[in-house]
Amino acid sequence: MHRNELVERFFRYASIDSQSDNRSTTLPSTRGQLTLARLIAEELRTMGLEDVVVDDRAIVTAVKKATCFGAPTIGFIAHLDTADIGLSAAVCPQVLRYRGGDVCLNRAKDIWLREVEHPEISRYTGEEIVFSDGTSVLGADNKAAIAVIMTMLGNLGPEDVHGDILVAFVPDEEIGLRGARALDTERFECDFAYTIDCCELGELVLENFNAAAAEIIFKGVSAHPMSAKGVLVNPLLYAIDFVDKFDRWDTPEHTANKEGFFWFTDLIANDSEARLTLLIRDFDLAAFDERKRSVEERIAAFAHTHAPGSITYTLADTYHNIARYLEKDTRAEELLLAAFERCGIPPIRIAMRGGTDGTVLSQRGVPTPNFFTGAHNFHSPFEFLPLGAFERSLEVAFAICRIGAGNRWLASEKRDGSES
């Protein structure tokens, strides 16, 4: 339908280094995200969208004005950043027709995507697929979504009946949904919205993890080895001892589906201090709260058996399960399912073992489920994007706008019990 434009846009956006940086405290965390934001804003102005704003935090918002009255105001949101997994920041996408078997991504570096390790690719034999060159992530998370939204906006003409369409592009989703938290909802005042983030063809997300993060700080005492006996307190060993209090099987690599976990992600230490980062995840709210309590209990027990003041911590929720918000206002879900039906795509409901910007927006009063980009293997050099699935994502976005205009009730006031 719009394959060439989708690919051209994706390649253009992917060429901009917009990896986020978890070590940074600024918003955006990297300069490249602001560069991408300004490019998108200029393209939106060229398309004729109104109220185009790009601020110094790399948050872009704009409105495509309605062609009819009484239709719901629908939002779409995508994030600018790609995940930093320790690979190159330079993305070199390529379109290859998959013939079956293994795929050589980079002959010079002898990098291959092996079918035995990624059997899901066998479903796309004979199709055109976008790959990276194996030295970086592809960046379909989330530049495929940016390409879908921008292509949709550029191809909705005066003959298309739709309500106001609001769009937002935000930074630093990969490092704690920071951009969505900073988004001024007065610039994104819609009845409901959609993220287009991760997920293969047909997948949609109506529930996700409850999430929290803890930073645990272990204080030590530095001493030269010649006089260390009875004096030296090694904070690195304190941190290792603490990690050892947790079940090694209660981790992401040993759990699946709706099983929760603890995930130690970072340890930064020197002679005097060690900082340990712990992520807590669970779908069930009661189990989630119990996990948080157990962390605090273990910290208290550890502090009791070690030197006074040797351990301090912060613990805060990151996001909540969107199901608790979507159940109270089902309009976004109902329209999404209608769009899937219009496009002839069987819906595959998945419980996302993560979060999207929509989890923050739903919590802030804008119900925001998620649907697929069509890509696989996010946060990996073996990320790939089948072009057929990519086009189907665009079809769903078009259908949401067009069907929404014919359902005036979707624009009615939020149903009783919904949160503002």
C-alpha cells in the first residue's frame, strides 16, 4: 500500500543516532533525540498539521484537524529513543528478501542471523525484511512506529472522514518512560490514544507488568591493604552478599508469561560505595506489593547484621498495569478491535512483560493500549522488520482514524468509574 514511503521514512529516521543514556539526568538524555524531534516537527509542518510544538526536551506534539464534527479525538504516541545495549549507535538498515535458512547480516564481520536461534523468521520465507548490519539494534523499536504515524498523517486526505488526530513523539522511553511523564497532557488532550511499540503482526497489549525500581547504596570503609585488617569494609562484597539473598530462579531469564521477577541490572562500585539497581515486576498487584515489601524486609535484615548506616535505599513505582485503567474506559480497546476486524487481522492479546509510554498516559487519564509494529527481537542486533507486517500496522492506524469518525459515542464523556 505505502511500502516505499514506509521504508524511506524508516531509513531516514534510523539514520539519526538517538540512543538514550541511562547515566544522563537531562531530558532528553542525548542530543540525537532532539535532532530527530526537530526533523519530525518540520515534516509535520510541511504536511500542514497545526499547533506543531517541539520543546527543548525533545517532546513534539501536533494536531491534524478533523474533517467532520462529533468524532472522537484520537491520539498516537511513539518514542524517539532506541535502547543502548552496548553496541554501535550507528544503525545501517538493509532490506533483504529472505530465502530461508541463515541470513548473513554483515559479511565483513561474519555476523549471521541463525535460523536455529531465531526460528520465528521461517514464517517470512520469500518476504522482504529489514535487518540491521548486525553491529547495532535495528531501531524498529520505535522508529517503525514513527514511520507508521508519519505515513498515516501524510496520506489522510480531505476525503478521509476523521476527528482531530493528536500526535506526540517523546524521548527516553527506554530509560524509565521519562518523556511520557514529562508530556504536558494539555498539548495531548484526546479522548484516548495508542502506542505502536514492539510486537509481531496481530499482537495487541491491554495489560502489562506493574513495575518498580530500587537503588540500594552500600557504604564501605576504605583502607590500604597493609593496615586493612579489622578496618576495611568492602562495599562491593556487601552488594554481592545482598544479591545472594534472592532466588536465582526468580529472574527474567527463568520466568515467562505472567510470572513476575526481580532483576538486578546495574552495580557501580568503588572503595567507599556500591550502588545496586534492582527492578521489580509483577502482573498481579497484590504480588507486586508483596515483592516490594520483601525487598524492604531484606534490606532491614541486612542492615541489622552489618555496620550501622552501611545500607540505604530508595524504592519507587515506575508504572502500573494498564488493565486497571482500560477496564474502566473500554473505548480505545473496542475501537482497536474493530480496526483489526476491518483489516482482517486476527487479534493476539499478549500480556506485555514490560511497559510502554501508554502505561504512563493511562495512569494520567488517557487510556492508551498498544498494537504491533510487526518487528521481532527488540533490543538485539538480530531485530528484524518484515515489510508485510509493517504495512499491516499502517493499515490498522488508518482504520482506527476512519472507523472512529463513524462512532460518535466514542467521543462521549468518560464512563462512570474512569479515572481523570
